[in-house]
Amino acid sequence: MFGAVKDFIGKPAPPNYVAGLGRGATGFTTRSDIGPARESGDFGDAKGAAGAKEGNDEDDERFQDPDNEVGLFSGAPYEEDDEEADRVWEMIDTRMDERRKARREAREREELERYRKERPKISQQFADLRRQLSTIDETEWANIPEVGDLVGKNRKRNKQPERFTPLPDTLLAAAREKSQYATTLDETEQKLGGITSSVDSGMMTNFREIGQARDKVLGLKLDQVSDSVAGQTTIDPKGYLTDLNSMVLKSDAEIGDIKKARMLYNSLITTNPKHAPGWIAAARVEEVAGKMAQARSIIAKGCEQCPKNEDIWLEAARLNTVDNAKIVLANAVRSLPQSIRIWLKAVDLETDNKSKKRVLRRALEFIPNSVKLWRTAVNMEENPEDAKVLLSRAVELVPNSIDLWLALARLETYEKAQNVLNKARVTIPTSHEIWIAAARLQEEHGAPETTENVIKSAVKFLTQIGVVLDREQWLKEAEKCESNGSVLTCQAIVRATIGLGIEEEDQKAIWMEDAESCVAHGSIETARAIYAHALKVFPGRQSIWQQAAFLEKSHGTPESLEELLQRAVKYCPQAEVLWLMGAKEKWLAGDVDSARSILAEAFRANPNSEQIWLAAVKVESESKEYQRARELLERARKESGTTRVWMKSAMLERQMGNYEQCVALIDQGLDKYPTADKLWMIKGQVEEGLGNSAKAREVYNKAVKNCPKSIPLWILLARLEEKMGMVTKARATLEKARFLNPKTPDLWVHAIRIELRANNTSVAKTMAAKALQECPSSGMIWTEVIFMEARPQRKARSIDALKKCEHDPVIVTTVARLFWTDRKIEKARAWFQKAVQIDPDYGDAFAWWYKFELQYGLEEQQAIVIKRCIAAEPHHGEVWQSTAKDVANIGLKTEGILKLCIEKLDAQ
């Protein structure tokens, strides 16, 4: 009976059966059945429903499978006609499917949206709340309660109001007395003798014994750590607390990087223990982490694994203290006795010279052919005799070292040095350094001819044995000799080698390039020797004489320049520039008679030279010899009669105050040269100076008709009309000038200034914008634009200007002025220097710089500006030209013009 099997076991359950329903149980669905945050009928069901509905429009899939055909003709053979028919039907189905595709997808989207509205996801339900989280600040984030505070007992506890129970007065009094010192004893303590009871009971705290115990424990810990690695001291007990204060705290990111690097390098040295760089890198990681003990331990293991690698031994020495490093290097030289770097590191670790010499001599026993070790040993010898002994031994063991032979020759006397160099030349016949050293030796002992012969023999001998040095290498050796003070040897090398490998037609150009390169390097004697040799080969070339004269003027003496110019005019008598340079140097030196005699000789060689005539006139006028200057100009007008001669004649009469004679000369000159714009300018200025504004305007109007391309004439006419109150006429004049002379920045600048002086700022800005469109790279226009802006916007405009005209001295000077306004002294000074370097001929940059130094610079800095200005002799610049060409300032030197420009800048 008990072994009978129930009849329902093993049979399927009846329909709609739910287990446990009879005893009140209900069915449920877990998350594993439906997936996370989904109910049983989610998007998949909706999609299935949509697919079922679509199935009415599409064919069943099983009829699309040729292997699953169960139709009437499934057993018939499959022929080409059938294949063609299937292909046609497939094309039709595809076309129909494409036609229905848009409608089907639209219907699916609508059903999906409707389904989502009815049964949205949890993430969609809280989407609006999540968007509001972006507006929460840090305080509100901090006030959000923790999740754990809202469940269980805490939730109930939070619902109850907080209760406060007042403390009794006895606790408050005890807490107050606890932090105070008692100055009286109660009755019990007085009876028992103070705190004797506490002492007898063993309850008293002895703070002195506690402090001693703490110091003792700390000392024991320091002693244990200090000898933790085989006697190597890792912590200095005396400076321990100081070291703690100097520790650098690392961020979490750095610590993470160090951990990653440590793991990688540990893997590297484990898989490849013979790779020395891996050990070095692993040790350096520990060094960066501040764990020197581990770094030393790692590098010690690396030395055991890679004893033949010198880098790992040197790293071990670096990571250890000096005493331990000596031990490490002692082990290193046992493994690598031929390593020069290890021996030299061991020398560096020694403190006294005696120990260093001992280590070096020990090293030389193992490596007797090391030039570096011999050189180090010789440099340590303070006694020259001991150094000689060492060098004598060194050249025996290392006979091919040129440096050792030369060092020995420098220490020997003249005769012995000759023998040493001869032996060196026999031992190393291919060395040109030994030949040059022999030539320098002869120069030092006063044998210039022998020096020349040695260099010639060197070039000849080296060529014969096949050692060919090109001309550039010989020139470098010449520059090296010059830097060492051997000028004769330098010149001998230049003379012997300057023509090597150069075609005759290329000699002049290449030699000039070589000389300029030497000047750029600061090798003046080498450049002088090149010019001297070039002048011997080409004595009639004016350009070579001129370059040599410029070199002597910049780096030579007045005597050497005079001697060179005298030779130059003998070979090139038709070279006007050379005559003028000689006369100018004499005039600047104050020797007017010598300047006159030079110009007289120049007249005889060049009777019709305009430049020589005008130079003679300038000498006489500057010397206040106006009558002689007038006579010279009269002769010049008859013999030469150029436009410039007529202009200088008129200027002389104007300077002397003979305005009628000046105007008469101008009229004569204009009859011959009606397009001479400078003559028109002088005539108009004379009339303007005499107060005849109407006549001056008439002159200028005639002038611009004859010289429409002369920009200064148009500007003078516009200024005069503005001065006469005819501002509209001045605008029209400048507009006509711009029409005839497009893309001219000066005309735009003066037009802008007329509007600014008339307080038409908006019109001026509009005109400046047009000017920049026509002349985008004009520094003058950009300057006006910058200073029309408000002060905060000037910096941005200056940046735009620098992008358009970076190397314009006008805009660079403007930027310096902006820095000056902002009190950025060093930057302003640097930009002023940059401006005068870009164009030394721009005098306004020197004027602004000098004005700046007068306000902020020292006397030395002011003197530097004046010196550089005198050396540059500028001729251009709006303020500079107006000052220099003023009749009242004729005869002023550069320094005087510079100081007068400061006053005009102040007036701007």
C-alpha cells in the first residue's frame, strides 16, 4: 500500500493549474523571469504584436525557403525557367516590400510611442527630475540625506522630535574645575599632608618618567632603522624631525602612477633579470617615491644580476652615501676593470688630492692607454715638473693622442718644445694641429717669417700625403688662433689657404662672404686678413676697399682707417665714396685743413663730381666760411649744375638770411628743372616764413601741378590750408593727392590727424578703417588707430597691428610706448631696443627711447642710447626729419638733434 505510486506523478499538470492555490498561495514573477525593471509584456511583446499584424501583409517565411517547399509541385525538377520565375517574383517582392517599408516603419514607431506612454520605463519616469539636478548647487547637494538614515530604526527615530535633557550643576562645576589649577587644599588633604595619600596609593602620574620613556622608545626605533640594510644608514637620527618637515606629500594620482610603474618594472626585472635598464628604472621609481632603502636594495640586486654593466654600478653609487658608494665602486672595478667612467666616478668621490691621485694611478695600471685618465691625472698635478713627467710617460703609452703631445710641448722650454713637436709630427703625420702649434710657438718667440713658412709647409706636406682640409676648416682654425691670441698665425693661415678650391671668377664673392661671416663671429683679425689678401688680388675693386674701410671704422683705429683710405684712393682715384670717407673722418676729428686738402685732391681726380662739390660746401659752411661756400657753389652751378647743387645754393642763402637771393636762385633753378620738388618746397617755406601765406599757397598749388607725385608737397599745401582755417580745402587737397597717389600711408595719416584736430573723432575712425583697407601693413596708420582707441582696447589693437606689420619700426615703437604707459619698464625698454635694431635709420625710435630713459633710466642707460644713436646716424622719422632739416638746427650733431626731438615729442 505504501509502495504504490500516485497516479498524477509524471503526468502533465492540468490547464490553468497553479501550485498551492488550494491552500491560499498566489503565483508571482521574479526579476530573473522578466529582466531588470521590466514587466512580462515589454517592448518585445509589443513588437511581436506588431509583427503578427504585419504578417497579414507579408508571405509566410517557410514558403520563401526553397528547401522547405511542401506545395503541389515540390517534387518536380527545378529548371532554368523556374529559376527565372523565382528571380522575377523575388524582384517583385523586394519592390513591394520597399513600397510598404515606410508605412510599416511609421506604424511601428507610432505603436512603440503609444506603448511607451502607457507603460514607461523607470528611467523615463524620473527623466524630468534628473534634468533638475543640474541646477542644484554644492550646498543643496551637501544637505541631501543619506539613504541609510531613512530606513529601519533610523526612520522611526527621525520621526520623533529631539529631546534635550539639562545637565545637573554638579557636572558643569566638575568640568570647569577640571581645566583649572587648584591653589588651595581641602581639609582631608591638609590632614593627610597634601597629596600624600595619592602618592602612597600609587595613583600619581609622573610626567617626567613618561617623557624619558618616550624618548628612549624613539631612540631604539631610530637605531633599528639606521642599521636595517647591511650597515647602510638610511635615517639620520639627529636630523630626523627636520627631514619629516621637508617631506613632500604626493597626490593620489602620483601615488597611483608610482604603483603602476612599480608593478611594471617588477614584472620587467622578474622576466628579464639581465636587463640593466630595468633595474635602474625600478630603483628610480622607489627613489621618486621616497623609499631610498628599497631603491638601494633593488639596485644592489641589479648589480648582482648585471655585473658587466657600468651604468648600473654608477647608479648604485649615486643612490648610496659617499662611504657606501666607494664600496660599491670597489666591487664595480673588480667586475669592470676597464671602465673609465667608473674609475673617474671613484676619483670624484675622493675628497683630498692625494687620494684622487692614488685612485688615478691605480686606474692607469688597468687602462694605460686612456687619454681621459692621463689628462685628469695631469690636471691634478700642481707642480709643472711632475706634470711633465706624467706627460712624458703618457705620450709613450698613448703616442697617437694629439692633446697629450701639445700639452707636453706647452710645458717645455722653446728648444725642447720644438723637439717634442717634431717627434709628434713624425708620430702623427696627418695632424694639422701639431703644425699650427709649431707656428704659434714660433710666433710667441718673435719669428713671424718662420711662422709663415711653417704654415706654408704644413699645407704643402698635408696635401702631399693626402690629408685634404677644405677652406672652411682652415678658416675655423684661423679663428681659433685669433681667439687664443696668435694673430700672426691666423693671418698666415688665411694667406696660405684662402684660395683653396675656388675658381678665379668666384674668388671675390666668396671672400666677401667669408669676411662678413668672420665679422659676425667676432673674428676681426681673420676678416682683416681676408680683406688684405683680397685687395692684393683685386687692388682696383672699389667695393672691397669700401668694405675694408667700414671694418676699420667700426673695429680699427683712426690711424689704421686713414692709412687704408690713403692706399684706397691711390688704387681707385675715381671712387668718390673713399674720398668722402677720408674727408669726413678728418672733419669729425676737427682737422678742417686736412679735410679741405683731401677734397682738393678729390676735385682734381673727379672734376665734375656733385658729391665732392657738396662735401666741400658742407665743410666750409660748417666752419662758418660762408663766402667760400658761396663761391664753391657758384662754381659748382657752372660746372655741374645739378638739381641738388641749386637746392644747396638756395639753402645756403636761406641759412644766411638772404631770402631775396634765395628766391632768385630758386627761380633760376626752376627754370632749368621745373619738376624739382625740393626747390618748390624751399620757395613755399620761405614765403610761409615771411608771413606770405597766400603767396605760399599759390607756390604750393603750382608745385603740385608740376610735381603731382611728390607727397611732401601735397602735405605742405594741406597743412598751410588748415593753418589758414581752410579745413575743407585741406580735406579736398589730401583727397586729390590720394587719388593721384593711391596706397600712400602718409596722406591717410595727415587726413586722419586733420579730423582729430577738428574734433571729428567718428570721421577720423571711419577714415582710419578705409586707410587700413588700402594700406594694411602701414605702421603709421596702425599707430593712429591704436591711440584713437580707449586705453583698455589699445592692447588688442596693437596685437592686430603686429600681425600685419611685425617688423615695422613705427609699430614696434608704438608697442614700447604702450608698455611705457602701463609702467612695464623692462618690457618697454626691450621693445625700444628691438625697434632700433629693426631699422637703425629710424630716428624717432631713438628719440622715444631717450625720452623713456630720461624718466626711468640711469645715466649709464641714457648714455647707451646716445652712443647707439650717434653710431647709427639716423636720417628718417617724422619728428627726426623735421628737426634735422630745420634751418635753425643746421650744423647740429646727432646728439643735439636727439635732444631737440625730445622737446617736439613732449609737444605732441
